[in-house]
Amino acid sequence: MSSAGRLATRTGPVPVLVNPGSGSAARAIDVLRSDSRFQLRQLDPLHIADAVRAEAVTGTSRLIVCGGDGTLGVALAAAAGTPLEIAILPGGTLNHFARDIGLPHNDLPAALELALSGDARPVDLGYVNGHAILNTSSVGVYVDFVRHRERLESWLSYRLASVAAAFHVWRRALPVSIDLVTADGKRREVSTPLLFVGIQERVLEGWTLGERRQGGARALHILVVKEHTPLRLHGLVLRAVIHGMRGMLSPRDVSITLSNGVVVNMPSAQVKIAIDGELLTVSSPLHYEFIRGAVKVVCPRAS
């Protein structure tokens, strides 16, 4: 029986976990409160994983999660390896994951209907030292940029904080020496301002720069930005601010590897990395791995 069929026989409202602090959650909360088909729970992101695991243990067939990529990453990691289906209600600012899998990220009624009636399929995840990755992870200047922007956002708008953070990073952008070992045993020592790891193959040209390549390889897409003169490096940083993380990915600026795993040895024992736009401190070495079909996610039917 399809997942839609199972939901049709469900008694009672479908549980919905919402991170009320995510970028566009307020509107979703208003709609969910007035719709008896849903059972709304507002949770701090720190409690999302426990709530997802509890639903899996009690035999819930489908759970809706509303939040940004950080919230979704926690929820999907908790549901991985269980029969629980996760339906996504985009509630973040950028909603990269929802866009990548074709969800109606700007149409709340359509997203809710899909969450109720759509079919679930296995979706790939990445992991680094046990932390789930939906879209991307990075080490280097982009981490410095995000860290400084977050400090400034307490008194500046997102856009102004981004500009100020860009100039901060522009003045002090430096490469870092790393040692990479891919799953096939190949080893490389590189000096780079940015290591980028994408889940599934990414587009490196045109207006869809940085998005998942349709029909592309199911693997980690590992990009190492080539070491440049200070002027070229500063140009990369400014492009990242104007166009976002995806603006740094230009074929002439990177070396590319597709692999199911990579170990990254860093100079420091503790490393600040970015995962789906969130910053996290982890221990070196960084163990990146790609897990096929890790979790069931409700997605639009392929056209």
C-alpha cells in the first residue's frame, strides 16, 4: 500500500513539529492552529531529535517537520533507519533542501497537501563525525564569514551583517593546510581557503550554480578551492557575499572529487565547520561519509 493510502486510513490528526524560531515558521503556525488535520507542537531545536525518535518508537507512520535546514537535518538524522516518514514544511529563510528535492517552498497550502497525500521515497544523507548533512558542509573562509555575520545580526539586518562580515573576512582571508584521504585510498595534501562537501553531485555552471545536478552522481561532491594570490582570494570572498555560498563554486577555481567518503586531517585538534549554514565545533580528523537512502522523505512525484 502507498504512503498516501496508509494516511487515508489514519485516525486522528497528523503530528507536526515546528521550530518557532525558524525564519518563516510564524505563518505556518497560524495556519496549523486553525486546521484540525494537524496536531501542532512547537519545540526548541534541542528537543526535535528526541521528539522524532519518540514518534518512531510509538509507530507513527508519518511526521511533519517545519523549520529551516538546520532543524530538518536534526529531524531526518533522528528518523534515519526507521520506518518513520518525514514530510517537510519549509519554514526557514532559504530552504535549500526543500528547493533541491522540489518541494513547494513558497506555497504553504500546497506544501501541506503534499505532506498529507504525497508518497515518501528514500533520500540520501551525508554525515561528518556523526552529524547529519542535508546539503553542504564546508571548512575555511566561509565558516569565518558565517561566524562573523552571526555576531553582527544582533544589531544589523541579515543583509547588512553579511556585507560587514564580508569586509571582515576580506581583510584576513588565509588558506589552511589540509590532508585529504578519499574512500578509494587516494591522498592529497593541499593548501586551500575553502573545502566544500556537497551531498550528491552539484551543478558548477549557469544560473543553477551549486544546486544538485539532476541525474548526477549519488556521492559526496568534494570541491577544494585552489590556492590563489591574495587578490584572487579576496575576489572569491566577495563573490560568496554577493551570491551566497554557491557563488564561490566556479569550475576554474576548484578541483573536484566524487567519493562515498573522505577523511580530512586538519592542523588543529578542534575545528569550526559549517553544516547547512549552521556552525559546529568538531574534532579533527573530519570523517565525511555518504549514506544512500538513509531516511524516508515525502517528495513530489518525478515528472
